[in-house]
Amino acid sequence: MLAGAVLGLSGPGQKISGIMPCTVIRPGDMADNILDRNKHPEWNGERTKMVYSFPTDEKLWAEYARIRAEGMRGGDGGWAATEFYREHREAMDSGARVAWEQRYNHDELSALQHAMNLKLRDEAAFFAEYQNEPLLEETVGDDLLTADQIAAKTNGMPRRELPVACNHLTLFIDVQQNLLYYLVAAWEDDFTGYVVGYGSYPDQKRPYFTLRDARQTLATVAQGIGLEGSIYAGLDALTRDLLAREWHRDDGAAMRIGRCLIDANWGHSTDVVYQFCRQSVHSGLLIPSHGRFVGASSVPFAEYKRKPGDRVGHNWRIPNVRGKRAVRHVVYDTNYWKSFVQARLAVALGDRGCLSLYGDEADRHRLLAEHLTAEYRIKTQGRGRTVDEWKHRPDKFDNHWLDCLVGCAVAASMQGTSLLTTEKPARKQPALKLSELRRLKRDQQGRMQW
């Protein structure tokens, strides 16, 4: 229609000029094709962008994003993040090139900060509307288990009892204002996993509840104490119970939890989580954790430059630390590990790498299964990478036990669990000739006579 009807309006023997301002909404749409000079060189397409090259210091911008999110939740309108940018502007601007230096709001310092704020607000909209490079999204859900399927994936083991092949026991605690959610998982060396216990503190004493309608809360248990104090008291009570407990394998061997990660992402609880991990009697087992959203346009963990003192694992790392929070913490790629956990849930019972639930009653795990299916994944392409990006379903309230199960898997990886086979193959003995066998027999008989 465009090439024929529209550009043919000038009539025979006449030329017509065409100008088409357009925005690429989806890869492969009309605007995307017209702008491609290989497909339509006659249009001389020019793809304008707000940012022609992004800053090189991803770490500072990640910290900026965290400070900005906390500030927005606290009502400062992004003031603290702007001050952080003001202090580190030279490093944060390095490598960046924007189209219009004067395009920024009165409460921002530069066009780059304005662009990064738009990107943080909605990454997909930013790349489509402002970069003319929309991220390719494809909903992937056919292979995800339903809540009914997950709840029914029981292994018949009693609660808190471990199969004989398990060598690792991990715990994750998700920190919320009113409740602490926790989950304990046992693992074989090949990442075959078993959910052996989960719950909340304080215990709600009912099979179905949400965070919104929790009756017993951290504040009601620790009366007269502020928010940070109630979180600290809750963590202390919960870890004293779970970390001091012996968990028995079905061969009679006693095990204890070998690693406990505690969510430290929520800004109001970050400092108290670090303080607790430093002061607890179980400090050797505790480590604060930070899940990071690593999208298609983000720098993958595999490309981070390792610094002296860092410990790097499979899509997680423990950076070297300095400053007031002198406690080592773990940072991990939430998108990768959510896909990993969902893949383990999809493995059939009995197969290597399967993840299953204790007991034999599906109804008992109904609420857990709803948490584990509270998110869906979008396969997203950008900057030459294709990754799963996980989004919260609008009709689901809570996903806290999903975060707990993901954290337990990360902790298991830190303890050495791996999908790759670690057993060394038996050394093959070289074949012996008949003459060699006769010689060995004569030597043996000679030693016996001697």
C-alpha cells in the first residue's frame, strides 16, 4: 500500500517525496522494515535514539537504581539517587553519548540521568519509544507446571526427613515487614532436590493465608519494639530453631543446615539483616543475599570482571567488601535461577535433577504451589542475547516461597552442588598379553617357593 498507492499519488512522469516519522513498536513491523536500509534503501532510513552509547560503569548505575527505588518507596522523589549521581557523575557518565544534552527535567542533572530514569521506569517501553530498538518478547509458558501439577509432585517422604543420598541442606529466609517466609531444601550432589520444610514466622496456624491478611505478625510477637527490632527478633528466633535442629536421613544419619541465605534487598531491612548476620551465634552459616534482575540488555554475570577477593560461582558471586557493612554477601541472577528452579520442578520423579515436595498429600502444598506459579517468563532478546525475564502475574498476591526456593538453590550451588557429573570415571586397566600373564604367574610361584 505504501509503495504503490501512497507513493503513486504523483501520477505518471512525476516524482514524489516521502517523509515518514515513525516509531518501531515491534521487531519486524512496518517502521522497523522501512528503517532497514538493506530492505528499503530508497527510504534512507535513520534510526534516531535517545542514547547512542550507554555508560560503562554498570555497578554504579545498579547502585543508583537501588537507591532510587528505595527513595521512591520512601517518598523522596529520587532525591537521594540524584545526590549519589552528583557525587559520582564523572564515573557514571563515562562512555555515554546522548542525542540531546539539554533534554532533562528540573530535578535531574543531565540528559543521561533522564534517559536512565526512563529505562529504570520501564525498560521495554524505553527501548521501543526512545531507542527505536524494541526488545523482542515472546511469552513462554507451555512447559511451566500448573499449581495442581506442582502440588501433586510429592515423594512420600515424611516432613523434615531426608533421603539417604542427600549431602546438602540449605535454608532461605525472605524478609517482609510483617512476616518472615522460610524454606528448607535438601540436595543430592547432582541437584536432585527435596523440599523438606517451609513456613512463616510467626506461624499463621492455618493452611491458607496471604501476607496481607496475616493475623500474627512480627510486630505483634515483639510488642513495644520498632520495625528493625521486630525483624531482628524474628530472625533470631527462627534461626535458633532451624539451624540448631538436627535433620535425619532415612539411614539414621543426622544432618544440619549447611548454609542459610537471608534476603537483604528490602531497603528498610538491609542494615538490620547485615547486623544480624554479623552478630548471630550462627554467623558462620548466615550470609545476606541480593537478587538482581539481569535482563537482556543487562551485563550478564559471566562478563563481570573478577576483582581480588571475589568468589564467583554459577550466576552468583560474593564480592569483596569494605565499609560499614563489613559482611560478605552474595549477589545472584534471579532470572537465571528462577528458570533453573522451574526446570527442576519439570523433571519427572526419579530422574536426575528432579525437585519434589515432601509427603503424599497434594492439598497440603496448595499454598506453596500458588507461590511457585506466581510468576511467568518472557523470552526477551536484546543486545545479542536471549534470556528469560520473569514477571509477576497480576492475579497472584504472593511469590515469597518462590524466592525462598530460588535462594535455597543458590545456596546449594555455593555448597558445591552441580548438575554436572562430578564422579571420576574408573581408570581402565590396560589389557595384558598371554606371555605377560605367564611371566607374572612364574614370578608369583617363585616368590611362594622362596
